[in-house]
Amino acid sequence: MSELKISIITVSYNNKETIEDTILSVKGQDYPNVEYIVVDGASNDGTVEILKSHQNNISHIITEPDDGIYYAMNKGIDLASGDVIGFINADDVLASPQVLSNVARVMQDESLDSCFSDLVYVRPNDLDKVVRFWQSSPFSVESFSDGWSPPHPTFYVKRKIYEEFGKFDLNYHMGNDIELMMRFLERYRISTLYIPQVWVKMRLGGVSNNSLQNIFTQNKEIIRSARSNRVPLVVHDFIIGKLKDRVSQYVWHWF
């Protein structure tokens, strides 16, 4: 197989304070065959000017009004020409210069459709201060029923999978990334591999976890997506499993 082309997509809206870190983390990768796409929702805080200042490091820049993060992600997928597609949020960074080399090495396997790894949450103003460790684990059938999911920013998928099984379902209010991974892994049983490495540093304060209302809405939508994708899910077991998983992400820090 020839050298894989990897498409990395960032969606942004008013991320002036953080997006340069994201861009530099992609620029700093030691893997050469990378297509970097930034889809901006017509930011008005100076984000667009930062994007323009780095236009030599970005393959495609789109800045126009859109209907939200997953709408923009779908737009990025439509633009992507790589063999493999991944996402990095506009306030997150790739954890090391070797991330995409590791992705390419794994995804050279023609029988493999996707891969994922671990993620750390860091303080917003100190990317080296880890406060939470999302250590994932290998996928097994019905894992989502127990509150498990891969960290989406570490989830890399071959473009042909999006073409065959669809993009983000915009009928959900939140948790669209969980629905997509559930659909791919549980419903269509694409092949995947867990790599026990930290590939992403994520700043604390994401939309889905910044209020009890958002947490409730996201979990409600995940339960709805499980039913849609014919994944057996007992609400009590799902909630208990998810709570155990979240607690474990903090416990490591005490030892």
C-alpha cells in the first residue's frame, strides 16, 4: 500500500485564544502526508485573522455561517480527500509530534477500518497540567450499553466508512459523535483497534460537560441513539457504568 494520506479536520467558532495551539500541533507532526482542513463558522473575535496568518499550513479554510459543530464537521468530511479522517477540536492539541505517524502505521493495515487511543484533560491555561485521564480500552460488542465509548478526538476512520455508513446524524441535539461511533462499531461492526497511547490533550470546559443540563441532554440523546442503532441498553446499567468510568478518570490522579 502506498503512503496513506490523513485528513485532519478542525471546526471553530470564536476560538481566538486557543486555535493557534491547535494549528501548531498539526503543523508540528512528523508525518508528511497530511491534509489539514479548518471549517470556521464565521468567527468575529479574531479567529479568522489567525487562520489567515497560518494559511500556508492549512490545506483548506472555510469561514461562513453554519448550523453548528456537527454540521461543520460534515462539511469537513465532504472536503476531505485523505484515506483516513480524524478530528482535532479548536481548543485541543495533538499530544505529540508522532501522533499521525502512529495513526498511519496502524491504518496501513487494509483490513482495519478505524482506530482510537487515550486522551488527557488539561487545564485551560496549562497544557502540561493533566487533571483527568481518559484511558480507554478495546472495543467489545455492546460496550456502549455499559456507558463505554472511545474518546472521539482520538477516533480515526477510513474515508470509505463515511461514504458507506454516513456522516454525523444532525437529528440529535447533542452526543452526535457518540451516535456515529456507536453506529459504526455496534451496528455496522467496522473493524477497530485500541492503541494505548495518549493522542490528544483536551482543555477542560467542553460544551457537553459544562452544565448538568447538557450532561442530562447528552445522555438522553445517547440512549435514543442506542435504540435507533439497535444496541440493547438498560438505562440503569448504562448510567452506573458511565459513572464508574468517569470516576476512574480522576482516581489515577490521587496515586
